[in-house]
Amino acid sequence: MRSRSERPLRRSIIKILAQVMLGKSRAHAQNAWPGLKLDIPLAEGASGEVTYRGARIAPLLHPAHLRAAAGSEINIIGSGPSIRDNDVSGIASGSAILLNGAISLLGGDVEKALAVAIEDERFVWRHFSLMREKIRAGTICLFSPSVMRAICELDSGWLSDKHIILIDDIRKPYGGARRHNPALAELPFARLSDDGTSGFSDDPARGVFQGGSVAISALQFAIFCRPQRIGLFGIDISNADTPRFYETAGDTARSGVARAKERILGHVALAKTVCAERGIDLLNFSAVSALGEIGLPYDGRFAAPKGGN
């Protein structure tokens, strides 16, 4: 029996076949196959379209739609165990980008979110019922091609009333060949770290650098919105192999976040530099987090009272 955290066997087979038939440079085309087609809006004010098996599913929006909805404060809320030690009910309404299982906070501690962000299709296969329950019509959804395709496989009509913005991997772009560092360095909106292992995109409509956690993608979208402050909750990293705050022992999905620690921290460190250049305060509200290693110490202003929230 496959783990509930994994994609269906057919998807694993398709992934292998794509690598064999298309080669490394285009194997990521399997994320949208079969059936998903995206008309991506690259200019502000433009609108694209999500199509599945020839049927129009929903409009595809430019990230400027997110920026128009954002305020001076954006809070990126992950699903790390440290969320149990936060009182997120104190954040501004409509300021949160909820990552993966953090959508479980909707309707409770987070009455209204700015957006939700999911880029790994395995979350869809494991938690689509939670998505149905929590993500309401009109919600801004930052979704990758594989997430959209997985949703359409389960219920192609579910996306129709959501406000969808594409999370496209700048290294493995939808409809294009894989990009390596020399090609990335030529993109006017892309920035690489000195060692080339981390990156930042100034134009999420044309792709973001994915770095081992959806938090990296969400952070680039948040910086694009130019808020005064970005707060990070539940971005623990070092304890990612323990149950997330919404999981119970024995029902924990496998995570590669802890193994990707250095990769994640490298991307956050570069984003931290960009924030400093643009006058954006980047704060860490996770009591147990590896973010302190890159100069983001714990800020306790949202600590839950002793005894829990």
C-alpha cells in the first residue's frame, strides 16, 4: 500500500516515463500532463486561462492581483510544529499567506487570509478534503501546474470560483526547457547568489525560484507586493520531520524540508538581503526555527500565552 503522503502510482510512472522520453531538460512537462494547459498573463492587467482536457476551467491572474489585495503587512504562515506556540489570531485580517496545511487555520485563528499557497501535488492527493472545506470561493490561490492538474483530476470544477495565480518554477518553466545558471543570469528579473545555489525573482509572473519549501515561493510573491513588513510563522525547517501542527502521531506525511535545510536557508538569506535593500522588515515569529542561523532571530510578539492559545 502506498503512503497517503505520496502521489498515485500512475503519476510516479508518468514521471519516470517523462524522464526517459523527454530527457532532463523537459521532463518537468509531466507536471501538466495529461490535459492541463495554461495561458499565462505576463503583463499587469492581463488575464490568462486555465484549461483542462479542452475545457475552460478558470481565469489565470497576474500576481498584481495579489499585490492589489495586500496591505502594509504580510504574514507567511507555514505548518511547522512551532505554530502551536503562536497566537496568530493577533495578526491583521487579510494579511496571511497560508502554506499547505496552515489552511486548517481558516475560519478559526485566521478568519480571512490574503492567499493560500500550495506547490507540491502530494498535498492535494493527501488533503483535498481539507482544501474543499477551508478554501472558499474568491480565495486567491497560488498554485503550481502540478497542483492545478492534480485538482482537476479529482474535481475539475473546483477551481472555477477561485482566484488562481501561477507558481511557476523559473528553473523548470511551464512550456519551456530547463534553465541553468548562465541562462538565469541573463534574465533581467532574476538574481542569483554569489555561489549560484540560491535565487530571487523580481517578477513572479515569469517564475520564482523554488528552494525546498513553498515558503520560498511565497516569500518572493510577498516581496513583489512591497509591504512594510513580512512576518514568518511556522517556518521551522530543522524539526520538519516531526508532525506538523495540524497532524497527529502516526498520520504524518513525509517531508524533505529538514534535508533541504541549507538550500532553504540560502534562499531566505538572499530574500533577506533584498528586503533590506527595499526597506522591508523581515521578521521570524517561530520560536523553534533554523532562521536564526541566517540572522533572523525569534521575535516573541505573537507568542501564545502559557497554557496554549
